[in-house]
Amino acid sequence: MISPWHLYLMALMYVIAGIMHFIKPKAYLRIMPRYLPEHKLLVSLSGIAEVLLGFALCFSITKNIAVYAIIVMLIFFLPVHFYMLTGKQESAGIPKWILILRIPLQFGLMYWAYTYLQY
């Protein structure tokens, strides 16, 4: 079965986002909550996860597992989004209104992933 083009768009989005963890790691390290250990390791692991899950979306045998894993991953990313709201340094210079909008966006991304369970 051929998947819709927008599933491949989502896959590409996660692959690119994951690669960016290795191209611009400082951007991700800057937004890591202080209470989390091993920031470099967590940034690398999240980058690897995004790349692997993006590719896994492209194959029918792994798509459903990837969808559930993406939803869980986005839930794990939520504390970072809330942490970025706590101060100027934590916000990485991103305007507060954008940071606030990113929180419901995470739920939108979760729903977008969930919709592919029917294909």
C-alpha cells in the first residue's frame, strides 16, 4: 500500500530535525533543562531517535511502532518546551509568544502522527 505524501513529509521533518541535533548541537544543549543529566548524551540520543523514527515511518512494517514512539518522544520533549518559558536565557532568544504556541503545536504533532495509524 502506498502511503500519502504527507506521511513522507512528516518522515522528512523528523529526519531533518534529528540531523540538526548533530549539525547544531549547541542550539539543543542551550535549551536543555538544568535538572536533566548528561545533556550531550540526551541531545545525541534524541537526534538519533528522530532520524530512526523518521525512516521507520516510511515502511509499513515499522510505521505503527514509529507513530507510537513519536507520540511518546513528543511527550518526553514537553518539559523542554515548558522549561524554555522560565527565563530569558532558557528561551534561547525566542519570543515568548512563539514558545507558548509551541506547546499546543506538540499536541498537534502528536495528533498528526496518530492519524497515520489508519493507513
